Amino acid sequence: MVTKTWTFHCRAGYAKWASFEHQHFLNVLAFRSEKLLSEKLPPWANVMFLNTLTPKFYVALTGTSSLISGLILIFEWWYFRKYGTSFIEQVSVSHLRPLLGGVDNSSPTNSNTSNGDADSNRQSVSECKVWRNPLNLFRGAEYNRYTWVTGREPLTYYDMNLSAQDHQTFFTCDSDHLRPADASKEHITQTHTCATAYILLAEEEATTIVEAEKLFKQAVKAGEGCYRRSQQLQHHGAQYEAQHRRDTNVLVYIKRRLAMCSRKLGRTREAVKMMRDLMKEFPLLSMFNIHENLLESLLELQNYADVQAVLAKYDDISLPKSATICYTAALLKARAVSDKFSPEAASRRGLSTAEMNAVEAIHRAVEFNPHVPKYLLEMKSLILPPEHILKRGDSEAIAYAFFHLQHWKRVEGALNLLHCTWEGTFRMIPYPLEKGHLFYPYPICTETADRELLPMFHEVSVYPKKELPFFILFTAGLCSFTAMLALLTHQFPELMGVFAKAVSFLHCSHTLASSLCKSNPQ
């Protein structure tokens, strides 16, 4: 609240200052000269000095003012497009407020407000947590192939750095003497025991899915051996327990990626069986989100009954939601009515109960992630999904649509129903977004995180659409006004010169009268 108040005062002060300056823009230089000469010359001499200014001076003055305003406008627009905020507003709030004695958010008088802001900040942090993409592609066989063909990098440095941190967290422990990245191919060939090194080779060195699958099969043998040994020793101390936890993570990761290889190679039923077995064997490891891989494979098989069974287990109020959960639930409900749905008929007779349930499911999904419909309706072009996603963000929408667009197309009329109903969601969401309708308020940090996760050539989808900052609009008006005055001064120099001299004379008269009043208060 304090920041908003300060921003409002900054805007008001900036507007008053600019209005005052451009009200007398024709006399800026003249007033400066008057100030310099006021100690040596009487007031009538200043009027004589102003009368000696030629029309060319006013043309140069208005043209320069218009040029400066235009440059500020261009810079503000570029800064807004790149960083999503106004440079002038950011500087005024971040740097000028402390210098001018702005109120601190942590002051005792605003303790209640600060507590509320802290709660909302904690909520925003939890909402803006970056998650591993359950359906991420293979870096060597898919991401690198895209780079070879297009010359573009589909992954950002930030995204790849997060993947390296994930490998360090899940695949190593303090007792490791050899890191996966340090294991050479010769060492792997000789020992056949470094499962994590096999993972890196399969992910980054293999140029095809077939090669990656072969390496993962070798990694399974090494991983299972390590897992059985550490399982027997896990109760002998904290060090052995950490090793067992690491070996469990490694084995689950390898088997999940093997199932994904089978899915990509067309052996979908085999992939489904591997995922089900993995979820039964390790039911507590939900961090890998294997159920999302299972949902996508079941949709490929058009096994909608099993899809509904998985949703019944994971679409729970106590579990974190995802675009896959919400939009798959909407797809199943849309499937029951979409083949016969007609917007004209629905407007005449009203929506049936099944149609109402489908529309409500679509609204629920759109409220959770409003970026998805444009990708499903092909109103926005898709790119390769990143290795990490931000829930409710553009990165999650890309990852979902990249794999699930084909499933929506397969259901007759589903995309038509989505096209007719998805925009109605925004009429139910309170604006501004202080509170949500079915979920928490939409977080304000998604744009910044998505810009870090997605490549530069992709135009990040932003919700809600940001209004143009005040300073861009004000500078645009200022530039237009001064450009018009410059044009008028150029076309009618004599008339504008008379006008400027009249204004200058009135100002000098007012200054003289004020000085006389101050010198003779009686």
C-alpha cells in the first residue's frame, strides 16, 4: 500500500512538473537568462532581451523538446517490453523514496499491513516455485537435434542450471567420492557400476531415443545392484540412510525415463505397465509426478476409464494441482457432450446438466492456468517445453499443450467447446485479482520466472494483461504536444513568436509585481 501511495504521488508530482514546464516551454531559456541577469539588469531589460529572440529560436526550442520527449518515450517503451515495468516509476520507488524520507513498510504504525503483505508474499513464493517438468524431453536426442536444425537454443542457462542442481541434489550424497559429471566413459566401461554417469550419457550424449534407451537399460542394472546393497545397510546409520535415499531416487528416475523411451518409441502399453509398477513399488515418491506421465500415455491409448480412475486419486483438494490434472478433467467432461454441442442450440434451450458440468470444468481449468487455451486453439505458436515449469505460468501451458494438443484434437468437438466457453472464465474472476474464484489469487511473479525459463525468441504470455504504465502514456502525450507545437512554430513562426512574447511579458510582469509586493509589504 505504501509503495502504491508513493507511486501515485510520484506520478502526480511528475505530471504537475511536466505540465508547468510545458506551459512555459517557449520561455525556458528566456527564464534562465532572466534569472542570470536579474542581479545586474532591471526587469524592463529582461523584456527587451526576450523581444530580441527570433522565430528560429522558438522552432529550435520546440523541436528539441519534442525530440527529448520522443527519446524518453522510446526508452520507456523498450524498458517496459523487456522488464514489464516503467523505468521512471521503478527509479522513483526504489531510489528516490529512501532519499526523500519515504515510509518503510516495516514501520510499527503499519504492522497490520506488513503482516498482511508478508502472508501474501509467502503465498506468492509458494505459488512461484519452479518444478521439474515431468514430461521433459531428452537433451541429446531432442533438444540438441532442434538446435542442429534451427540454430536456436531451446533451453535457457537458468533452466539448465536448475537441472544440474537437481542432479546434484537427488543423485549424490556426502559419501560420494566420484561425481557423475566426473565419471569418464572409460571408467563406466570398466566398472559398469556408476548408474548416475549412465544417466548423464543417456540424457546428453545419446543422439537418438534408441541409444538413450540402451544406456538407461545398462543404468537399471547398475542402479538395482546399488539399491539392493544400500537397502540392506540403510538402518546402520545416517550415512547409509542417505546412500539408500540417493539410490532410490536414481532407480526411480531411470525406470521413469525408460518408460518414457517406450512411450516415444510407440510401445505405449509397455510404458503404461512400467509406470504402474513404478507407482506401486514407490508410492511415496510423488516428487517425480509419474502420474502425469501415466495420464498422457492412457490418453494416447484412449483408455478414458483408467484416466478417470487416476484423476479420482490425484485430483484431490489436499494435493497440489497442475494444468495436466485440471485440463484432463475438463477434457473428460467435454468428451461426454462435445460431439453434439452447438452454441446456437445452447443459447435457445439453455445448457443441459452435462454441458454445464463440462463448461464449469473448463472454467476451473482456465482459472488455474489461463495461458493454455491459446496454445490448444493454436492462436499462439508452440515451442519445445523447458526442463522446468512454473505452475500456472506460460511454461506449464507450453509443456501441457505440447503433449496434450493431439488428445484434444482426437475428441470430436472438444476444441470447439473450449473455443466457445473459455473466455467466460474471466467474467467470474474478481478484478483486480485480490482473490480467486476456485483457486488462490493468480500470482504476480509468473512473468518474471517464465522469462527466465523460456528462450528469448518466444513471446511470453502474460496474465493479467498489464496496462501501459502512466509514464509511457504521459510521455507519449508530451511528445505529441511538443511535436505539434514545433510544427505550428515552423509553419507560423511570426504568430507563434508573438504568442510566446506575450506569455513572456505576462510572466515578467507577474515577477515584477511579486518582487514589488515583497519589498513593500505595507
